Amino acid sequence: MQGKTVVVTGASSGLGEAAVRRLHAAGAQVIPVGRSAEKTAAVAAELGAEPLTADFSELTEVRRLAKVLLDRCPRIDVLVSNAGCIMAKHTVTKDGFEETFQVNALAPYLLMNLLTERLRDSGGRVVVTSSQTIEGRRQLDPKNVNGKAKYEPYEAYADSKLALALLTREYARRHPEIQVADFHPGVFVGGLARGLWRERLLTNSPLRGTVERFVGTPDKGVDTLLHLAGTDTPLHGEYYKDGRRTDPGATAEDAVVAGQLWDICAHGTGLPL
């Protein structure tokens, strides 16, 4: 990773925070991006890096982030798409989308597309933080991305991650010149939850270290992330889990649904089909 420019979203906590430290130690020029200016600045200060902030619940901020990155970075070797959230209640953004879907799927889709030309010119790649919730028989209705009639936080999260998996594979199909892969980072105490009191309590608990001995830390996920960021193995939309290529299931690889979802996201963000 020596000398490579790596953009990491969701860098202010959890997997993203651990990843920027490891990438920096491996010699990469890391650009940490986070929602919290204070937390992201603290992480960046350790690395001597300049932090960027963007709230993915506002698409104007994603566009602003892309412009800043394009202005500052002559090349982008790796985009680590890691930003994500779980919302306690059904919330609609000012852009008109359910917030979990927008933050976890639509905003990453927009950022990837806005940076495509720079990634292509750099011989770059996209590494996407996914979830094992995409595996199995879960179905996604691309015409109902704003959530089911009865909102349930973890169902919304799983749906958003499946949407992201489908968009990631469609991106790989449309841009074979760019290396693309996603991965399950493992289970650990992180900072995804917004407004879920149990998760907030666990994250800030003095017992966190004890809990982490049972559920793990982000380190294993970072191992996979670093492998995908630097491997010479061609990446064309594969899914990795526990450091190995894994079958995500037919639903996550449904090209028809992925194409439909892509068109809906293009319409929602104003990008060309």
C-alpha cells in the first residue's frame, strides 16, 4: 500500500477507524471521511492526515465530498466504502429517502459514480463493507426502497445492505476496468446505531472490553479489507467473508433486480442511466 491514496468513509469509529490506522501503517496516504467532525479530526490527527466530513443523509454533502476529493487528489487508488448506520425509527431524509437506505446504499452509489473517472484513470479499486445479512433467501423490492409498512431497524439495515450488494455488483458489471469487491467485516461492537439505546449503552459501557472478547473486534474485518485493497487477484464484484471468497447467494447476484435498482438510484440522484 506504500504511497497509494486511499479514501475511507465511515472513518471516525469502528471498522473505519481501525482501517485507517492499519492502512497508514502500511504506507498508504489515507484520507479519512466521517460524519462527526470532532471524531474524524481526532483520528486524522494521529496520522497527520487532513480529515473530511460528510453526512450521507444529505446527498448535497456527498456531492460536495466528491468535488473536494477530485480537487485534492490527482489519483485515488482505493475507495473504501464503509459509511453506514442503523436508524431506531423510520426517518425520511430531505432527499426523500428512508435514511438507512440512503446512508448505506444510495449515498455510496452516488459517491462511487462521481469518483469513477478518477478511479479508472488511477487503475483504482472500490472495497465495500457489506454484511452477512445479504446471504440466503432475503428478497428486495427495488420499487420499495423506502421501507416496509412496519419499520424494524435491523430489517431496514439488512435490506439496505442487500441493496448495496446489488449496486456493487452492477457497478462492477458496468465498470470492468475498476477492481470491485465487498466483504463481511465480522461481528463487533461498533458505532452504527443511531438512537438505539441498547447499542449506545454497549458502545459506551465499561464492560465493552469484556463483550469484545466474546463478539470480537474490527481487526479481523480490517485484515480482509487490507487484503482486498492490495491484492493482485482480479476483483470483479466478488464477496469475501473471513478472508475468503464466498458465495453471497443468488439474491445478491440477481442482475435483473440490480439493474432495476440501479435505474431507480440514478433517477433519485440525477445521474445518467
